[in-house]
Amino acid sequence: MRLFISLPVLVVVLAMVLEGPAPAQASSEVSSTLESIPDKLKEFGKTLEDKAREAIDHIKQKEIITKARNWFSETYGKVKEKIKTTFA
């Protein structure tokens, strides 16, 4: 029975905490935050792009990846040629 009563109380308290400051208190904070959002998004995008490029370059330079890619290409070529000669 206690759990049944405490869950709604917990939900109400959590909602109050997550609600944030009152609108009058947050007006200046919101305007400054809204102005910096595009800059932060551009910075995030640039950082993400740099990290993605770095990861891709790192993967391309790995010897095991290069060997695997070459092996798959050769095997695919052999299978393709075998199918072409078999059904031609």
C-alpha cells in the first residue's frame, strides 16, 4: 500500500524538479541561450565531422582492413567471373 501511495508523490516531485525555474526568472537566461544555440550547433557539427573523418581515415589506414577489403574484392571478382562463365 505504501508503494502505491509513494509512486504518485514521487512523480509529482519529479515533475516539479524537472519543470525548472519560473518563467519570470528564466526570461534572460532563455534569450541568451536561444542566441547561442546556432553557434553551439555549428561547433558540434564541425567537431562531429572532424571526428568522423579522423575515424574513417584511421580505419582506411589499418593493414587488416586493407587486406580484408582486397580479399573481399578478389573473392567477389572470382565469384562473378565463375557465374558469368557458368551461365554464359
